[in-house]
Amino acid sequence: MDMKTRPLGLLSPNELNAFGSELDQLREQVLADLGQRDADYIRDIVQQQKMCEIVGRTLIHFSLNPLLFAGGIAALSCAKILENMEVGHNVMHGQYDWMNDPTLESQSYEWDTVCDAESWRKTHNFEHHTYTNILGKDRDYGYAVLRLTDDVPWKPYHFVQFINYILLSALFEWGVGLHELEFEKLKQGKVSLKEKIPFLKRFLRKSGRQLSKDYLLFPLLAGPMAPKVLLGNGIANLVRNLWTSTIIFCGHFTAGAETFSEEECENETRGMWYYRQLLGSSNFTGNKWLHIMSGHLSYQIEHHMFPDIPAHRYPEISEQVKVICQKYEIPYNTDRFGKQYLTVLARVARYSLPPADSRWRMAGEKIRSFAGRKIFRFLPEYRPPVIE
Amino acid sequence: MTSEDTSRLMQFSPILRCMNVLFIQVNGSLNGVRQVFRQQLGGVQCFMDYVLCRIDPLLSLQRDYAQVVSIGEETRQAKTFILRPSFLWKGFLAGQHIQLETEINGVRYRRFYSISSAPTLFAERGLISITVKKIPGGRISNHLHKTLRVGDILAIGKAVGRFICDQLDSEQLYTKSCREESVPIAENSKEVLFIAAGSGVTPFKSMLETLYSEKPERKVTLILYANRADELIFNIWLSQLSEQWSNFRLITHCGEQISLDSLRSDCPDMAQRAVYLCGPVGFMDKTIRFARELDVPSDTIRQENFGNVSRPSALVDAAGINLMLVEAEVLFTKTGKKIKSPGGKTLLELAEQSGLHPKYGCRRGICHECTCQREGGDIFNTLTGALVPKEQNRIQACISVPVGDLVVSDW
């Protein structure tokens, strides 16, 4: 058991309240300042996204050499990533509801992925953002597929979780789309399939539309070149899946991101909620375009503290959050993108092996010593915090 | 894009109209394919509309837009904007109003304005006009006066409203959908009395123009109130009309309040007439009270409110009151349910108490799952500890405590 370097009880209730009200103040300050700049920003991004999509789809259709075809795939991938991350995800959080613009309204927005927006708003905006990193309540922690902490019991199939991880990344939009099905609970009989019928209907409708757009309508428009368009759209979707899952994994599964138990979070105050969001999330640094292409989820900490503030404001907010964190001596988890991602890979690898008290321990030891020398040499060693 | 480009484009409007009909036909017949098109921002249809709007909003297939063709000054406070709606716009009945959308500092504001031109102008030349009076401190009216230029494009809504003159029956001008909304209350043969205050005269201009061209034999009286003589909107036009049209009587009162005596002397046969009222809320309340005293049957009076429909609750202005504990009454217009609260209950709790099952999530202001649309009324935000700004219509029900009367439109 290697949890909680800084348990929730480390700050006194008074300190937590003061911490919370400072962040609330920061939030009010930004909300009062929202205006033309934010409207211009999101409309500019929407326009660039549309341009990307037009260029991408045109090149995929009409390109006569592989280089242009690859360029088309790249442009369409960019368009899909921008739409999903910087526009869709952020709009659905209600970041632009204050604009009263019907095309940027959180509750009616529909995005370019197989995941139904209604289902996303429930599983992501509500479940994940309210119960972030609470084991058993935040189903985004490992997506019920990956074991990322010793608090989750080890099963033999976890030996192959690195393969599962790669599959989950490649099929990420399907994983997200089917998230509300709660497959693991269905298997255990905690929920019945009957309850899930309305969700399944919505899922089938949305994924059907999505499939017919990318794999039927556009290929058919290309006539004899249909297989080329089919391939191009498929690759663009795959690139988008790999990129989004990588970004998202860097938000909560890095070495320093912590998990919590349900008991710890009972009767949580606003300050405690902020504190938990901070401890459970991690940022990464990079240039402007890395931030935009990640939908500013590179500022995952700020995003989790202020999910409904326009994301392009996070860089400015983060400076002030850092100051507040220093004041209360709370760690602020950030590093270069590559480094953070390596710790994610290390975590996936590390917890694929059985804990010391398992009867599969010996097999785990064997793999560990073998892998330590060979395969995982490029990974930074994962040192779980010491428990006294 | 300059206005010449746009007018050049608008010459193709018959072609676009055909394209649109074709588009709707194709769209309607291919039910399965339509679903692919119909998605919101992810959908092909929205994508196409986005591209069309970037070329020129007047080409939009999903929203109505209008271009400002000319701007005229009626008084020092009132301007008339002549608009050319895009080809999708369906027309209107004299007396109806449209929603106008304008953006200030990134926020879109929507206000209703009565159409002041006659439907014939739209039928013949495709133009409508609205007349906007500057309200002291009014954000939208001042903004329109200050910034709107010839050639600008505004988002508008379809013509709506039941404030329609029943003494008119020029069916050919109106589309069927407009007509369905009107419920006849007055007999067609009755003589007409219009009473207006300030910019309340705007819908009457549309009605008068139409009455004059279609039913000049009908007797019409307009009683018009204004603060000052130079604030009388359409003054010249109205006096010209009264010279040309012998059955039309114009009575103006400047700087006076409406009174029982003046009403009696202006129109002794008020009880026999179909009465149409348009003006600020206080003016209308008074006039209706007087009309009752003059034995005017209440079903012959038609009225149109304007200005602030939701009266600002006096409690909100008073300082030092715990807004959490103010009594409230909420109306959910979609289901027609109404509930009273002694104060302190959130909108979400109230909705659930009145038997509704709205969608919700965290119940603490994080996830926006319970977001709903407010139409009017004040709301206290339990997270910020302050009132929610007036222009913010999408509100989170779980952290909103209604203060006074509140109207919610999507539950």
C-alpha cells in the first residue's frame, strides 16, 4: 500500500477554507473579466478548425500523390483534435454559456466523435469532475480497464494491461462512447442491461451517424476513390484517438497524481474539493500550440479547479494558482510533456505486476527483473512513496 | 464583404430560394441521411451553414438574418432602421414583433421590437422597418443607436405575437403560419381605437398603413401620449395621414398623464370600439383601469407590453436583505407548473418539489447538468453570494435561489 504522500488531512479545516476562498476569489475575478477577448478567441479557433477540416477533406479526396494525401490526413486529424478538445470538450463544460450563442451552448452541443454528447456530459462533467480520483466513484481512473494503484485488487489479466492500454488508446472514442454502459458493473450484476437500454439507443444512434459520415457519406462522394477516403478518414480518427488519450492520461495518471477513498471525501467542503482537484491532477509545459492542441488540458489542475472558465485563460490563472499553492505549501504537479508521459507509462507498467502479498508475486518478480533490464530501461524508475 | 457585394448576391435570391426548397425536399425525403446532416456542430448541415454564414450571413439556411438598408431619425431619441430580411424569413402581420440579436462585449443580447412598416412593403420590396427609442440606461437601444450602420447584418427572429388588427383580412399577404397564431377577439366590423404612449406607436404605424390602403371606410382613432412634442414619433407622417384620410382622427397629448376625463372626451364611444393598447407597463395598467370604468368590455381590449416585462422586484434594490430568504414564486412554462417558496430553496429543489424530474448531476455547481433557461426574474447564486447578472439567461439550477418571481422556460 503506497498511497497519499499528502493526505487530505494535512491542511487544517481553517487553512482549507482560506485556501478555498482564495480560489473562489480568483474565479470571480476571471468571470467578471470575460468578454470580447474570449468570444473572439473561441470563434477564431472554430474558424481555424473548419478551415483545417475543409483542407483535410479536400486533400484526402483529391490528392494525387502520397505526400498530399498524408497532408490531408494530418489536417483532418488536427481538425478533429481541435473540435474535440479545444471546442467540444470546453464548450460542453459551459465555458462559453455566458455568450448566449446557440452554437456554443453547453447543453445542446454535439461533437465529432462516436461518444454521444449527452452521455459525455453525464460521465465526464458530472461523475469525473465531481468525484475526481476517488476510487470506486471516478470511473475515469483507469477506465475500469487499467489498474493504476495498489488499492485496486490485482487480477492475472493485469499482466497484459500494457496491451490493453494500447488498445484503449487506439479505440479511445469507442471506450469513451461506451463508458456509460458500466461494463464492469454489468458483469458483476450491480446494474442490469435493462437500465442501460436508453443509453444504448442513444449510443447506437450517435455512433451510426458518425460512422456513416466518415465511412459512408464522404467515401461515396469520392466515387471510385472511396477506399482512399475511407482509409484517410480512418487514420485521422485513429490519430485523434491516440492523441486525446495520451493528453488525458497525462492529466491524472502521472507519478504525482493521487487517489482518494470515498470515506476521505465525505462531507467535503469547497476548500477540500479544490484541494482534492489539485492533488489529483497534473499539468505539463510546452509551447502555445501544444496547449491549444491539448484543449488546454495541459493545465489540468486549473481545468479541474475551474472547469467552466474558458480554457485559454488557464495559462494566466495558473500563475496565480501557483502563488496560492506556494503560500499553503501544497505541491503543484507539473513537468515537461515527455517526462509526464513517461511516468504515465511507468505507472501502467508498474501496476500491471502483482503486489508483494499476491500469490502471483514470484511471476511478477521475474517479469520485473527481466523487464527492468530489457524493455523498460527507458522508463524512469517508479518509486512508490514509502509508508511508515 | 461590402454591401454592394451583398446586394449583388441578393439578386440571386430566387436561385437561392429554389436551392433551399430543393435542399429541404431532399433533406426531408432521405430520412436516414438527414440524421447525419442534423447533428449540431458535428453535423454536415451545420458545417455547411457555418461556411455559408462566413461567406454572407444572409445565405444562412438555419437562421434568419437581416441587413440594414437605411437609417432614419424620427426624433432625437428614436431611429427607424429599414431592414432587408434574408430569403428564409416568412413575412408578418401588421402589429407583430421580431426578436433582434446584437452582441456587446462578446455577449449576445436579444430584444423584441415591433415592426413599424406595413406588410405590403415586405411583399413588394422585401423590406421591413423597426423603430427604436433610446431608453436612458438601456443597453441595447443605446448600442443600436450608436453602432448600427447601413450594410450591417443582424440576426433576427421570425415575426411573432398576437397583437394583430382583426379589422384587417388581407389573407393574401400573410403566410398561413402567421395567421394560425391570431385568435379573433373583436368583431370585424367594429370601429377601432388605438392608444399608445411613447414608442408604443410603432405597431400602430404598421396597422394604420394597412388599414388605410385596405379599409379606408373604417373609422380609426389614435390617441398618442408623449413626454414632449418633439418626442412624438412619426409625428409628420401621422398628421399627413389624418389630412389625407377623413376617417382617421389623431389626438396627441404631450407632457400629460392619461386621465379618465381626457379618455372620455377623446373617445366618447370607447365602449363600442375595438381597443388596442401599447405602451409601458404602468401606462397600460392605468389605461385598463380607466377603460373598465368606462364600461369597455375587457375582451375587446388587446394589449402589447414592452420595455421591461419582468418588473424589477423592489426587494432586490433594498440593501441589507438576506436574499436567500426572500419569498419566491417560480413558473415553469413548458409544463405550466407553478410553485411558491418561502425562500432559501434552490431552483432545482423547487422543480423537484413540484413534481418535475429535471436532469441533474453534482448539485453543487460544478457540472452544469441542471442548466436551464430563465426568461425573467432575479436569481441569487449561492456560490458567488450575489445576484446573477440580468443578461445571463442560462443558469445552473442547483446553485440558484429564486428571489421574487421567476420564469423558467425549458422545464
